[in-house]
Amino acid sequence: MTEFKVPELGENVASGDVAKVLVSVGDTVKKEQPVIELETDKATIEVPSSVAGVVKEVKVKKGDKVQVGAVIFTVDDGAAGNGAGKAAAAPAKPAEVKAEAKPEAPAEVKPEPKPEPRPDPKAEAKPESKPDTKVLPMPQRQAADAAPPAPSPAPAANVLPAAASPAVRRLAREIGVDINAVPGTGPAGRISQEDVKEHARRILSSVGSAGSPAAGGAAARASRPMPDFAKWGEVAREPWSNIRRVTAEHLSYSWNTVPHVTQFDKADVTALEELRKKYKDQVVKAGGNLTVTAMLVKVLATALQKFPQFNASIDPDRGEVIYKKYVNVGVAVDTDRGLLVPVIKQANQKNITQIAVELQQLAEKARDRKLTVDEMSGGSMSLSNLGGIGGTYFTPIVNWPEVAILGVSRGGTEPVWKSTPAGPSGSAEGSFVPRQLLPLSLSYDHRVIDGADAIRFLRWVVEAIEQPFLLSLIG
Amino acid sequence: MAQTTQIAVLGAGPGGYAAAFYAADLGMQVTLIDEEKNPGGVCLYRGCIPSKALLHVAKVVDEAAHASKWGVTYGAPAIDVDKLRAYKQGVVDKLTAGVGSVARLRKVNYVQGRATLTGPKALKVTAASGDTDIQFEHLILATGSHPTKIPSLALDSPRMMDSTSGLELPDVPKSLLVVGGGYIGLELGTVYATLGSKVSVVEMTSGLLPGADRDLVQPLEKRLKTLFAAIMLNTKVVKVAEEKDGIRVTFEGEVAEKEQLFDRVLVAIGRRPNSKVPGLETTRVKVDAKGFIETDPQRRTAEPSIFAIGDVAGEPMLAHKASHEARVAVEAIAGHKAVFEPQAIPAVVFTDPEIAWCGLTEAQAKEQGVDVEVAKFPWGALSRAITVDRPEGLTKLVLEKSTGRVLGVGVSGSGAGELIAEGVLAIEMGASAEDLKMVIHPHPTLSESVMEAAEVFFGQSTHVYKPKKK
């Protein structure tokens, strides 16, 4: 029995959705015969079989997501349609075949797809000899056998012209494709019209993905027709400011890219408020404002050191998570032109007074339009404090490529149950006491941060706020 | 008189008239200019066509002579040169008149006369009836070529002939020296030898038909050794002098008799492009060191409004190459992305046996370091060749070793010129030996040799037992 697995589909294509299954159990498939249609994010690809024989089991169905290397179907090569008994062995190495032999749920996505090497035509030439039926080998050229069924590289330049008919060469010329760069899939590397079109599609899709996906997203939205608002009343049209446009593109990209989760908590800031009032004037003398925001920057800077996955970014192209060894905290600033996020660099190495002073300066620069790009980039995590205006909770959008953002709403005095130590009777007693509580909203990228980690992070932040001594103890 | 035209075509050979007709078919206004009464050019008037008419007659004479072997004996042929010449002329007239009427049907403005360029968009045609100024948007130069002349053979005598006068068939000389062992010399030599002349061939290089693979030339060489009085290789003509009884020729090289007397001498040492177009200097058209007009792959010259095709635009100087270039140039003018990029241009020598090849020759493969394998099918095993008593042929395929892709095809034998078309198609389509092997060929025909040669590549041919080497 031989398995046919999803071959390498092309650069950066690791999986696809099964759009069509072209074989069913009992069919005799030949090599090169298209067996499934896969829809990838780049193109729809007809996947040709690299094996021959009678289909025994089809392991995928329409709509399944399959990874490179997933088994599509198995064939009984005892009944190989290929007279030479040359039914191809699975491209996988024996060890991998074993691992794959366990029945898998068809739609299951393997967690770590390993791209497999392209089937080596030489490696497949092991006929399963059957003692009773003797199949004579056909007169075949050793050299011709070596002709790979997979696209062979374009012939070496300047030696041989491309193996393409005049009509195919004309097509390539007309659509601007270099025929010598087109891999031919036919026998002896012959290039078909389809090969030329496929090559062109590949070029186009690689160019397309290099462009800004955010722009693509914006374009997709812009393409929906606008109603004529004027028929309901007077309207005014104003140009979309550049800063708003950039913010829109950035947030759209982040929203579309980052799987967001937001968790909420409340921190008791009664003690912090007392400290703040006590040292306020001292900070003013230094040239800053001892605000809750400044103090929270310090809290976050300390928390980021304790929870490195919050100081990270994802590189999906390379399949890596990038951990930053620096701690920079961005602070959203509301200006008349829109939202700006200046960054306090190395916040972990600064005390609250320094942070407060720097924050004051950055906020002024933001309002005076004097922030530089450098002062607005390189953040580890961002902080958005809307408490000065109001609101209870909100769900901030992660400032990609960061992976978390803390939203702060308006604090207020609330009754909090305070239990008194258990009396001789053993029953717990207590009373409601007025405390100042600050609502916190933590949005994060679920690709790197799980809910439990997020709540641990948020709890740590809450505790640091409630017991500011922790900051000096750890930070 | 002044005229304007979208396309002017200068020269009405198989390149020029093909260009004019195609342009007219695409809806362009076309003016075709030539000195002859009808289109046709060298090919129809003084080349391919008259020579093939004469070669056909030669073949019949030869077949008749051979028939005694098969039990049918004819008397010695009585040759009426005037009548033969008239037959040949009839063929030429019929074809050129035909092309002329096709030009009229297409509403091509045919102007007879001699053209002088007066700028990148204008020319003047001089004719007995008066001058015509023609303004054009585009010009296609298809001025062709002429027989090469060299000083050592320059002798003003009616006994001295070139291919043009040779085809006029003034008489059947008792003895004829053909200078040049290329296809023109061998074709005309065959005609004269069959008609009764004692023909000698002198060739500077070491073999006949330089450029063709030796195994293809060999069957022809064998036959010509019996047909011709002498084949002098590695030999040069250093002097020709007229005497009362003929031309005294002095040789230098591998020949015993350094001085010989011939009734006539036919010089066929190649052709030169007709790039000395009057007034060409009023344009930016460039001519290379060999005299060819320089063009880009679309056949556009350095002057953007002027194209050049055919013999004047480069080797090989073959009618079918010119006709193909004509289509490329016209399509380029019409705004299409056409380029001249054939993978195989067939060459045919219409001797008996014929020799034809296309694509990569075995010698070129070796020279260029292409890893090829050559598969040959000798006609001794080909039933059709045996039935016509011509078993001396050979069909060979030059194949890419790793894939079996057809890179070159060569045929030597009666009818090779027809067989080669399949080879050209195979190369252009990127076919492999496997494809040729699996295509059913009609039996019994010479074309089976192509299929069987492909089978030889796989070590199994029905009619050749040649076990695969380990």
C-alpha cells in the first residue's frame, strides 16, 4: 500500500483547503493525474498524483484543511496501473510512513507540518515483485526514466532553448513571461500553456503578497458602494487626514492579524492615591506630573520583565517568536489631530519621577506636533488611559507588532467587603469599606499569550498597584 | 507621380511577397516594389524553383537508366535542351504569374522598377514609364542576395557561369567544372551530369556540404563519385584563363593534374547579401562586416521605420526563413509582440539522394558541449526504401541524453526534404523520442524511419536488432 501525500506546493504555502476531490475509492490513478484541487491563499492548485494504482482509501474531503505532508489517499500498488510495476513508493522516508500510518481524522491539521522533500524518481524505482506474475520490463531508457515527473528546472541558459511549442512561446511573450524561466511539467520538461499561466500566477501572487495587506484590506472595504447620504439630509465632506488614514490602516491590520482577547480586573488604588498626593509636589518640582499613567508605566515595565511573552512579537514567515530584551512602554496620547503613541524607552531603568517628567515632555511634543517617528516607535507594550474622560471598561486594540495593551478607565469609590479576622466563635465577620477602584482592561494576542498567562499578568499588575512596595522590591 | 502607403516592401522574393500579402491580409495598405514583372525573386526566377524543375528531369533520366536492373530497358535518352529549357521556363512563368495574380487579388500595389531610398520614410522608384515617389510609414527591406564573385574567378567569358546563368541551361557542355561543393554546386552539377556533361567538382575544404553531419553526406558522396568525373577536395582554383577550346583552370591543393581544360566553369561559392540599397545612407540602417543589415529579433533595423528580412538580414539564406521573418516583421509593425526565434530551420539539399537536417547537428552538439545521444536508423532496414531500390539512406535523431528530447534531426536519402518537416515539428513542439516512438507512422513509407530511429534510442527497434549495451 502506498500513501499519496500533499506535496510541496510552493514557497510559503504550507497548507490549503480541499476545493475538490477528483478521485474516489476504486479509481485507478496514474502518475501526473490531477487528484485534488487545493485552494491556498495564493492560488488554486491542481495536485497531480506522484503514485499510481487503485485508490483504496481517500482521507480527505471537500472543505478539509490539509498541510503539506498530509495523506490524501492510499493506493494498492499491487494492482498498479503502470505496467512496469513501477508504482511509486511514498515520497516519505520509511520512518515517517510508520508515524503516519495511524488513522488520522481526515480534517485534522497536523500541528507541525514538516515539508517533505519532493519525491525522488530514482528512489521510487523499487517494484514490489510478485512471484507468480512476471511483468517484463518495457524497453526503457535509463536516461528517460530519470526524467522527473515533477517540474524540472528550466534548461540551462544559453545551451538549449526552452522546450515549448511556438504557440506556447508566443503566449509567454505576450503576457511578459520569460519562457526560459518557466518550469516545464511535461515529458522531457516540455512547457505547456498551463505551465506558462501557472508561472505567471506565481509571479503575480508573490508580487501581491509583498504589498501591504492592510492596504488590501482597506481597498476591500472601500470597494463597497457608499449610499448617497445627502438624500437623508445635509452632509459635509472633509479630507481624511493623513494621521487618521495611517491610524486606520494600522489598526485595521492589527485587528485583522491579531486574534484579540480582552480581560478585565479592578485594582484598589486607595493606597496608591495617598502616595500620589503625598509626593505630587516633589514631582512637579522636577518638571513632571505624578499621574496614575506615569505610575502605571512603571508597573508595566516591571511586569514585562516578569512576563517575557508580553514583551514579544511573532514572525509567522519564519515561524519564530521574537523576545525583546529591552522594555519600552508606549502611552496613547489624545491630540486634536488624532491618536499618537509616544514611547518611554527603557522604562524599567527609570524611576517614576523620571517617567513622569518624560511623559510630560512627550505629551507636550505630541500636542505641538513635534514628536519624531523615533519617539513613537519601538514599544514593548502600550498603555491607554481613558480614565480622565470616563467609562468603565473598554477593549483596546493591540498595537501590532506588540502583543498586549493595557486599557485604563475611570476609577471611583466603591464599597469593598472587608472581613475582620475570625473571632472566637470561628465565624468570619466584616463590613463594607469605601475603596478607590481602578478598572483595567488587558487586550492581548492569543497567538502567543493564553488566558491563564494573561490573568496572571493582570493579577500581578493589580497587586503591584495595590502594594506599591512590590515595585521597589522587584523592579 | 507621388504615392503614400502604410507599408512599402522592397524586393518581391519569398520574403518580400509573403510580407506584402500578410500585411494586406491584416488590412494594411501595401506597396510591393521589384524589378521583375511579377513577384517571385531569386527563388522563383533563378533559384529554388527552376533548379527543382531541372532536378526532377534529372531524376527521371536516372531512374530510367536504373530500370534495366529491374528488367525494363529504355534506350539512351535524347535530350532536347530547348524543350527542357522551355519546360523549366514554363514552371517559372506559371508560378510567378500565379503569385502576381494573388498580389492583385489582395490589392497589393505592385510597382515594377528600381528603388532608391530618399530618407527614413520615403523612396523613389525609377522605371521606364517614369519615376514614382513613395512615402511610407514602414519599409521592409527584402532585397535578397546575389552569387558571390571573387577576383581569381573573374573572367568575362560566356563559358563562365554562375548559378543564374547555369540555370539558363545554354547547352549541355562536354565538360563542366563546378567550383564549390555546397548545395548549389552539387544540385546544378547533378543536373548537368545527368544530362550528359562530364562534371568535376572542386571544393576548398575537406568535404562536400560543409556544415552537414558527415554520416548524412556519405551516401550522397558515394553516389556522386560515380556520377561525377572527379571530386577534388582540399583544392583551390587559383587561375582561370580562356583558350580557344575552353577555360584553362589552374588548381592548387590535393589534385594530381594542376591544370585542366573545361568547356564551361560554374562558380557556386556562395551568396552575398544585397545590402547596397541605393540611398540607404539617408537612413540610420546599419550594415555589419559581412554585409548583412543589422536587425533586432523583430527584424527592425536601427532606423525604427525600416525592417529587414530574408537573405539581406542574415544567415541562413533560405526562402522559408525569409517567409517566416516576413510574418514576424509584419506582426511587429502591426503592434504584436512577435519575435524571430525558431528552434529549427530546415536545410535541404535537393541532390539525389537528398540531404536534409534541422535543429542541432551532431557536430554542433559536440562543439557546444550538449550531452546528446544520436539514434540512427539505416534505410537498409526500411521496406519502402528497398521497394524503390534506394537503401542507402539514413535517418538520425540528435536527442538530449537525459530526457530524450529531440534537438536535431537529419535525413539522408531519396525524399529527405519531405521527411524533415516532421523533425522540425518535433523540435518546435519540444517532442521527445518517446513521443516519436508512440506516434503511428504509415506503412510502408520512408517516414517510418523517424519512428524507428526513436525506437533505437530505447534500444528496441522492430527492424534493427541492436541489443542495448550494458
